[in-house]
Amino acid sequence: MTGHYHLVGIGGVGMSALAQALLDVGARVSGSDRLLDAGDASDTLQRLRRQGVALHPQDGSGVTTGLAGLVVSTAIEKDNPDLLRAQALRIPVLHRAEALARVVEGRHLMAITGTCGKSTVTAMAGWMLAGCGFDPMVVNGAAVVSWDANGRVGSVRRGAGAWAVIEADESDRSLLNFSPDLAVITNASADHFDIEQTRQVFDRFRQRVRGAIIDGAAEDGTRSPGSGARNPEPESLELDGWSSRFVLEGVTFHVPAPGRHNAINAWHAVRVARLAGATATDLARALADFRGVERRLQRVGELRGAVVIDDYAHNPEKLAAAWTTLAGAFPRVCAAWRPHGFGPLRNMLDGLVATFARVCRPQDTLLVLPVYDMGGTADRSVRSEQLVECLAAKGTPVQQVATLEDAETILRAAATPGTALVTFGARDPGLPRLAKRLAE
């Protein structure tokens, strides 16, 4: 895939991964991002710039004749200046998933999707196949520890082998751009859609898969109401502090990531990698060396004996899995969480109330930040204050905080041995930066 592509919103996790993948296959890349307009060049944007990506304001100035395509995501609104300029110049407009489908053409495709866990399963499957000598190309929705060497964006692995492993996003139905040879559906729950709409999206995806599917949504009974499926888990599953182990085909797999949810993630990844032809023994050896995914219960460092942890969790299921894991390892959790959008907060409000009320212990503290607002025409009629009021009425130890700086002050004051200081949430680059400041 050659030519010059301009990516709108190039600093986002999906777009930055596509930018790296396009560079790897020889394309020329430029892009724009609202962070740049606000004078904020993230680490990811700086990595792309150092690789030759031209970065522009999101005002149409970077869109010029001669582009092979303008790449957008579903989040890009119809009045975006870059999009309007491309339309005026009759430049082809591609969705991010369409562009990624072109990048992986000619390879055997393994697509990982699901409401929760898909980034971790993608990382684990790609890591293990690499460790087994398959040399896969991997395009993920989160950075994998050690894949950012030499200034690369860590969510992409350049590979020359026959397989490509990708994370396929259900949030905008763009997973339907792919017809993979193998697939994983980790699970299905209400997030961007209600549960019935979510099931329908995954049903349509199943019809596009040419080969076998590791279907966690069907296995755990979420594929359809009354399916009668049991809640499955690996054979001989044992949780051991910040790791776990299970047995498959008589081989013991050690998972160097915390929590039952990560054991399930590894189980999915191992099974789909077996379908690709890797042996169980080789996969067990490779998994034992897995170094983790950034912003997935990532231990950033310490502050006065407290452990600083950064996590991407933003919906009820992910927050429940992460908080439950932390509660099993630390006597106290003090966490700052920011809703990543007005629509998601509105759709998930009841689930968030139920989750936080259930997992927050009396000794814990939940700090709720304002909704992350990227501008545009979003319906702003829902606020973080509504969540805080509902939780306070249930006796949950919750506080409203106005800024990241306010959250930092409270987190620093809570730093004592045995405490986990946690930043939770998607989209906002200030959350991982806060975690790093605490750890410094």
C-alpha cells in the first residue's frame, strides 16, 4: 500500500497505530489532531514526527492535491475542516478500518474483537506467535511493552511473516470491514451499544469469518438470551498474586499478568494461536516472557511505598475486573477515573453506579473527574456529578474532583505502603501523564 495518506485525529490509539503500519509498508503519512491545535504534542505524536510524519493543525491546511486518501474514524464529524477540504479536492476518503484492511491484504488474517480484553488478547496472540517464529505483523489498540524500541509507536509490530494479527473494533461496527481467517470474540456486553445491538454486531461479524472462531461471547452465555452456556474457564486455573496459571492440552501456561480476566485473555490467545499452527509447548514458553500492555494494570512505579498503577478501564466490566484484581492485591485503592465521553456516560450510568458501589470497599477512595470533552456537537446534558450523587447516596467512598491537578493532590496525600494509587480511563492523555508524575 503506497502513496500519501493523511490521517485525521492521528494522535488517537487507532489512528496512530494505522500511521505506524502505513509507514511500515512504505506509505507516506501526514496527519492532524486536536491535541496539536491545543498546543499539546503527545509522546505518540512526537514518535510519529521523528519517523517523518508531517503533522498539521486540523484546519484543512494539511490536505493537498496528490493524496492517495484521507483517513478518518467514526469520531470525525461531517464539518471537520480536513474532511471538507478533501471533499472539495475530490480526494478519496477512507475509514480507518478500510485502510487497515488494505494494509494487511495478502496475509492470513487473525482478528480479535469483543467488548473487553481485545487489546490484551491481540497483544498476547501476536507476542506468542512472534516467540514461536511466525514473525507476524500486529496492529493493536494499545502499546505492548518493548514494541516501542527505536522510537516506534508500540501498538504495532512490523513482521514479514504470513500472518497479520489485528484488533477489530466493535464500537463503530468497523470490524465488519474484515473477513479474517481466524477470529476471537472475547465477550459481549453493553458499552457503545445496548446488549442486543452488541450481539447483533458480533453475529454479523461471525458470518464474515472464513475459518474458526474462539467465541468467548458464546462460551460465557452472552451470545443470546437463555443460551444455557456455562461460564467457562481454563483447566486448573490458579491465581497467584500478580500472575496466574492454567493447563491446556496437558501443558501448564504461566500468565505474567494479574487477575482472572487476564487468565481468560491468555486462554483465548493460546487457543487461537494453536489454530494458526503453533505448538502448545512453544506457546507456553513464549507466554511466560510476555511483558504486558501499556495502560492495562500497568505498574508505573512507586510513591512513598504506594504502588502507582495506570489502566485504560472505562466501562463497567473493565472497571470491575481491574478493581477486583487490585482489591485482591492491595489493602487500599485510591483511584482517579474520568468518563471518556458524554454518550458512554449516559449509556452506562446505571452500570457504573452498580459496579463502583459493589467493588469500592469502605477503605477505598474513588475520585471522579469531569467527562473528557473533545469538542464537537456532543449532547452534554449528562455530567460526572450525576454519577457521584448516585454513588454517594449508596454510601460509596467517592469524591468529585474538578481537575487532574486536584486529583493529583489527593492521590499524593493518600500515598502510604499497601495502597494502590490508580489512574483509570480512556482517551485523556493526562491520565497516564499523571501516573508518571506520581511515580517520579
